[in-house]
Amino acid sequence: MVVNKNKKKEPLIDLRKESVLKENNFEKETIDLIITSPPYNVGVDYGLKEKDNLTYEEYLKFSEAWLRNCYNWAKKSGRLCLNIPLDKNKNGKNSVYADITVIAKKVGWKYQTTIIWNEGNISKRTAWGSWMSASAPFVISPVEVIVVLYKEEWKKPSLESSDISKWDFMEWTNGLWTFNGENSKKVGHPSPFPRELPKRCIKLFSFIGNKVLDPFAGSGTTLVESVNHQRKALGLEINEKYIKISQERIKRECYFSSEEKFYLNYLRNRGAKESFQAILEELGIDSWNDTYKDKKPSQLIKEIWEKDLVSKLPNSTRGNLFEYLIAYCLNLKQILPFYTQVKINLVIGAIYDIVLFNEKSVPIVLSIKTSLRERYKQSILEARTLRDVYSSAKSYLLTLSGSEYKTRKKENKQEEAPILDDIIAVDAEEFDKFLEKLSQISFRKPTRQETITKGKLFE
């Protein structure tokens, strides 16, 4: 996927090739939040002269030095989210979490809480110690921890803006986080943490516009998530290779507005080809074009669909474009989060175009069809199958105005117990009213993660 970079704003990122042991990297008391995962001292090859195999005493001295620098750089209300192992078995057993927490407190950091990250990564375990014997069994914990510390004041002034949803706040303040680790080959770094980790820390422990530092920036994960959540991203890294990887990731994965976030995520999530991207840019509905931003959604779709370019597209491309336009309008009206191309657990044989979930995790399905000749019965079947599992579910068929639309809408209204809640022409005023109705509903991700077995999330 190629994205037109020339139109993008320069990100507010400060990534430096410097060591965390250098005291004057930043002015004192200027950083709001520090998120990092330091070297674990388990012999990982970071491509440096300095090896990741210090004696444990040397490792703790190193930890004290960098923790002191971070303490000095942090504001009085500054916080530190420290991702470290619970313990270490290589080259002797050591209580890493306990020892580093003690050192952090010695430096001056105050302890707030510990989050357990259930990464679940020991499925291929081979070391058992004394097999099926009390002689000397090995107990291995498939978790890491995120120690949450603060400098002087835990409570921050509430004059600044938060961007965390009610549901994320409720879920993330539960101190057991379960999500997978990151693929090191995919990122190009031997020990990356997943984007979910800094994302949660950033939204839970900082305000929009705050300065977020990762003093062991690595492949730039914290920087990417900081920018994508409107924070000022700061990073230190001594390996030139990882700095280049970070810079490439920033170019590829960062967005600087809600429109760009949706646009890049859509292209990435739907596996869109460059030719489809070129169509969107030519039609003026890419993230950098304001042509249609102030138009009503129905007017936007009507004008797009009447263009010569659209009439010449293959049917499959027209279908993809139609879905994109509906999703584009949902994002424009901030009707979020929603999922595309969704398989819902227990609903057999159906893939839904767009699904939203209300506060009770009941699905609202938008079936998107440019033509009703062959697709109308499919929409009915999908809605009936959904209703068999979720009796309160809502199903809407979104299409274009015309004779087919009028006929089917009339038939649906005459049904004693219609399966479809409504059939809506997206190029008519009723679509604007429908979106206004949706905008009054609070949507969320489903309570149970397993509700969705397949689908792409937009939030």
C-alpha cells in the first residue's frame, strides 16, 4: 500500500540517538508520562557492543541510573509505566519485578499499582525441572508486569482533555490485561512490545497533548501510539538500525487527524490495492481532501455516484467503493466504533458488511447493497439468521434510490412482522436522518471478546 505522504503534516516527534544514561537529554520536570520496557538482561542480541548479559548486580546498578534520570525528567505529576518480567530464570533465578520496584522507590518514585499482562507465551514449554516430582519442579509464570509509579503527586489537574471511553476505562482499570505479544520478525526488533500496551497506558494515564517518553524506544511502538493519540512523542535509542525502523513505522503507521486515521486504517484493514486508493484520491474522498467534508452524507454519496468514473468501474470495485462511502460517513459523523466484514459467534454462514454494538452488546447490522435484484433475499436471510441468535438485534438494508428500492421498501412495510427494520436509500434525505438517529446511541466494543470471530475494527 502506498500513501501520498506529501500532503501530510509533519508529526510532533522527537526521536534522538542518545543513551538514557545521559543526564541532560531533557530539561528537568518536563515529561508527563514515561512508558518503556528496558533490556531484561537475558542475553538478547540488540546489535550493540554493550551486551545484554551483565551480572545481576551490574544490571540493578544500570537500572538505578536510568530510573534516576527519568525521575529527574518527569514533572511533579509525572508517571512511569514500566514493563518488566515478573522474575528471571536465565543465569540464576532473580526476582526482577520486586528488586527493580525497590530500586525505583529508592530513587524517589512512588508506587501506585501493578498491572499483570497475561501474554500467555509458554505454550511450547520444555523445562519442567523434576518431572512429576516434588524434588525440584520449575514454576514458570506466563505473565509480565507493568509497574505504575509516580513522582510526587498522583492526581493530575483535570483541566486537560481525556480521550478514553467509558468502556475502555472500566476494562483497563481491571489490573489483569490479556492480549498477545508482538511478532519480532514482523517489527524487525528482537523484543518489541505490542501496540496495545502503550496505547492503554497512554489513554489511561495521560491527557491529550501531554509529553510521552520512551527512553528505550526500540522499534518506535510507544512513539507511534503517542502520535496516533495526539500526544507529543519523545524517544531515546542508541541503535541506528532501530532508529531507522522507528522512522519507517512513523511514516507508515501514524495518522494526524480522525479522517486520516479512518482512511489509513481502511486501506490497511481491507487490504486495498493501490488502484483502489488512486480511485478514492481521484474522487476526492481520501483523507487529505476537504471537498465533501461539509456536505450532508446523502449529498456526498449522490454526487460521488453520479461521476463518470464510478459508472465505468467493475461491479466488485463499485461494491467496495459503496461500502467505503458508508463507512466514510459513519466516521464523519463519529458513529464509532464499528466493524466491517463481520462474523458473529453462533450466527452460522453469514458475513455482515458493517456491525455496531449498543451498550448492551446487541448488534445493529447495516447490510450494504448497490443493487437489490439478487441481494435482497440475501439480506433477508442474514437478518433472520441474526435474529434467531440475538432477538433484539436490528438489521437495516442500505441501498441506492430507484424503482427496486421503492418496491422492496413498500413490501417490507406491508409485512406483518418485517425481518428488516428498514430499507434506506443512502442518496436521499432519509439517510441523513438515519445517521442522526444512530449518533444518539452510545456504541461500544462487545463486552465479550469472543462475540466477534472475524472483523475489522474502526474506532
